[in-house]
Amino acid sequence: MIVLKSPEEIAIMRAGGKILAQVLHELSAVVRPGITTNSLDQLARELIQQYPGATPAFLGYAPDGNKKYPAAICVSVNDEIIHGLPAERIIKEGDIVTLDLGIQYQNYFTDAAVTVAVGGVSALARTLLEATREALEIGLAEAKAGNTTGNIGAAIEGYIKKQGFAVVKEFAGHGVGRSVHEPPLVPNYGRAGEGEALQTGMTLAIEPMVVAGKGRAVLRPDGWTYATVDGSLAAQFEHTVAITANGPEVLTLL
């Protein structure tokens, strides 16, 4: 069931989204060669604790009744697409690192992600990051009443194909707010006019996941991390957006 949010609920999500944006900004700033992904998770916990009423949304989260996620943040490196489990992995010069973070604030959830270039990355990696970031902006612009989830997906996929990359079809954006994941699914592909109708009061996490090779994923032995089948680079950018009478409002901006 799709949950429409009141202006008061969206105001709470806006406040939580600003906290999330600040934490993600500070985490991005410390990504450098030599740091471990576990260190980023620990820092995420410490930063969130500075905000009364805010807690990590992913820590202990058990999607679809699966085992509980044991970290506050997902850290996916290079060919890892999504749900990268923090460990003692050391980040190196030339890596690209996706930080995916959710915040619960006053019982409402927001979700955002960014992919960070570590030092001098390859031209391919830089182009992939730029294309994925732009795809998110294109998708957000379609998040308005009267459109459908298909409008968002078609806009994202159409742009990404023109850049010579592929979207990952095994994962999708989603509703967010009263829960970490709510209906509807928001795929990064589709046809304009198809899918769920978008209504004022919807709050969505739009998250293009884009790869330089084939858009297929394989689960790593840790049971959480999904990586590209062919070892190609992957990037992800994500914002939580509210559909309002005045158009889309991004809630996870600084």
C-alpha cells in the first residue's frame, strides 16, 4: 500500500534529510587511501549520534525477514554495486567508493547515497560518476504528480544508454518514510506512462545504479554485497524526494 505523507510528516523528513545530507557530506570528505571501510562505518555511527533523535536506519534492519544488517552504512567499492558490507578492506588510490546511508529521525526515514572518487581515478571512472550523478538529477525532475514511476525509469535509462553505460535492473528505488522501504518500486528503467501513478504526498528514494559493463549482479560470500558479474565499475547516487503540489522537493540536500 502506497503511503501518502502529510505536510507535517514531510517537514519531519526534511529535517531528517538535512541531518543525513550533513553526515554523508562529512563521510565523503574523509574517504582517502589507507582508510578502512569499517572505519567509515564507525564514523557514520559517531556522526549520527551527534543529532538527538537520529539513529542509523540500516543498523539491525532485516529486509523481508532476512538476517539483520550489522552496520550503519553500506560501503561499496569499485565493482560492488550495492549493500557493500564494511570490513577491514583498505581503500586505495584510484578506487571509487559508494556510501549509502539511511537515517531514522523522529520515526521517519530518509535515504541517500553518493559515489566518491579516491584521488586520481581513471577517465572511465570519472565519466561513470558524472553520468550517474546526472541520471539522478534527470530522474528527480520526473518525480511529479501526473507522471508515473515509468517516467522516472525511462528518463534515467534513456540518458545512461546514450552515455554508453547500463543500469542495473535487479535493484530499484522505492518509497521511503514511515519505513526504510515502502511501495512503490522505482526501477531505473521502464516506459513513460507505465508503472505506478505519482501523487502529491509520495516520498521516494530515487537511486540510479549504473555500471560500465553488463548490468548483472552477483552476491559476494559475505551474504550482503552485490557486485558486477563481469568485474566492471559501478556507481550509485541517491536522494529522497517528496512529490509536492509545486513539483519535486529533494529532502536530502545540505
